[in-house]
Amino acid sequence: MTRPAPKSFHVKSFGCQMNVYDGERMAEMLGAEGMAAVAEDEADLVILNTCHIREKAAEKVYSDIGRMRREDGSRPMIAVAGCVAQAEGAEIPKRAREVDIVVGPQAYHHLPALVAEAASGRRAIDLDLPGLAKFDVLPKRAPRLGASAFLTVQEGCDKFCTYCVVPYTRGAEISRSFEAILDEAHALVDGGVKEITLVGQNVNAWRADGHDLGRLIRALDALPGLKRIRYMTSHPNDMTDGLIAAHGDVEKLMPFLHLPVQSGSDRILKAMNRSHTAASYRAVIERVRKVRPDIAISGDFIVGFPGETDADFEATLALGAEIGYASAYSFKFSARPGTPAATMEGQIAPTVMDEPLQRLQAQLNRQQHDYTTASNVKLCEILI
């Protein structure tokens, strides 16, 4: 059944900073098509820009879809975008018949055409993984109301950690060109941005035109009007000499490094296919702290990975105590369909993970409190 073409939209993003960036670009693209951004309960089109990294994040999408029907019995046009869309594809409309559009994270530049297809009465699905094609057609960055913005420089992942769906939902590692990134950075600064956070699934795996991320940061440092540079999320094996040196040399590069470790046990790290050890992770942190002693370290931890023993968990606690994190994210292992870890022997019941997760989080909270308390005497510039 045909329906009027939507004149307004709302983008609701879940999950990581990559989704925040993608959501902003969707909004800019639809705005360039003449559609107005409005509140969710007023929108003709609602886009759920989804995360598939953990089971609860995926299930929340279906919960939100079920609440879309309004008091008068109508509902907006519903699009499911992002990683859940890529992972579950055509199964989504079978589970939630209200869904009109399913579009993956590398195909959202086709949204205007997909919306038109849905308005004509057909369900629109696009799960293509065309690499960097979307950046060639997305509109120029719009002026910003805030001082900070994300800028995607790299997408996808070749690491194939055994617990992670990203290689399957985002595709292989690809890097945007040096010039394309600088052009977007210029547009952001011209639009009022003073702080840029470079983002990617493995942002420090960025390589283009003979440069690494350290060289890109130095080029951004020369951009007039830009006051701060950040980047996330990184992999320990991609912390190059040039990137580490930039932490000591580039004043605009903020003294912060988010470097996930996931476990302090080499046995578990090997089972995770993390391709680093606890010792090599420590060595990277030591090198960064040598050039930037005041750097704040953030990390990610998984508790209850299949086969994890008390000794493995104690190794994680020991590593965490040694590093001293300013902030961290810690979660129970969540088995994602299609990943090797989902069928490994030694699956641990979620209730068994409760106590160790609480112990780890208590330790991390104490460290965060200590870091925050020590920062009380610092005078910092606020960007407006």
C-alpha cells in the first residue's frame, strides 16, 4: 500500500561513536533532501541506527519497534539501520512486520531512494558493503551547534576477535584518503567545530597515502581554529612509533588513550584471538606514558569469556591494578550468533559472572575516583 512520502524524520542511534557519526550523516543527508528533523513522536520516518555488539543492544531495537504505534493507531515509516540491520537482514521484517526499510552501515547513502521505495508500498532492503562509496555522495558537513564532532577515518575490522561481530557487520578494514579527511575536517572547523574526535572500529589501523594516524594528527594540528584532537577506538597492535610520538609532540592531541585489553590472561587473550599479550599491552602503555606522563588511560574488559577460570580473572584484576585506569567499560561476555566464541566449550552462566564483574567494576571505580580527585586541582579550558 502506498503512503505519503515522509516530510520529517528522527534518527535514534545506539552503541558506539561510529553510530553517532553515521546517525549525524544520515540526518545531514535527509536534511539536504528537504526533510525536517523533529522529535521521535512527531516524525514521519524513524530511523533506528542499531548496535549488535551485545545481545541486549540488539533486543532493545525490537522493543523500540513495538512501541512505535501511536495513540491514533498510526505509526511512522520505520527504518532499521546499522549493525543489527547488516547482521539480521531480511529476518528483521519477518520478526517485526512494521519495519519498512532495512539498511546496513555501508549503504545508508542510499536512504533517499529506499524511503521512496518504501513510500511506494514495497519493503526496501539494502545490505551492500561497497567500502568507501558512501563518502563520495554524502553531503558536505553541516554547520554545528556544538564545539565537538566525530570524524570517521577508518571502518571495518580485520582482527577477527572470536567474540566480535564487527568484521561481519562492518566488513574489512578500509581507510579514507588523507585529503578526504582533511577536507571534512576543514568543513567541520568552518562550521564552528573546535574539537574533532577521529573514529574507526580500529582507528589507529588507519593507513593512507603512505601515512599513519600519527601523521594525520600532525596535519590536523596545523589546521587553524582547531583546538583539540582525540581518537578512538584503538587496538594495541596498531600503536605505531609515529602515533606514540605524536602524544608527546602535538599539544592539541588530548592526553587520553582508550586502549581495550579485554583480559589480563594470556590464555584467554589467545582464545579471544586478540593477537597481543598482557606484557605487550603493558609495554605499549609504558611507551605512551614515557612521552606523555599525564595521559589518562581508558580500557575495555570482558568478564566470563568461555573457559575463563578464577586464575584468569585474577590476572585481569592484577593488570587493571597495575595500569590504573582513568575510566573503563566492563561487561559480561555476550555470545553473538555466528562468532567462534558463541560455540566454544566452557560457556559460563551469566549469574556466575555477577560476582567477578562486581569486583572488577569496584576496582575500576576506585581508580576512576582517584583520577577524578587528582584532577580537582587542574585548571581546564572549556570549549563553547
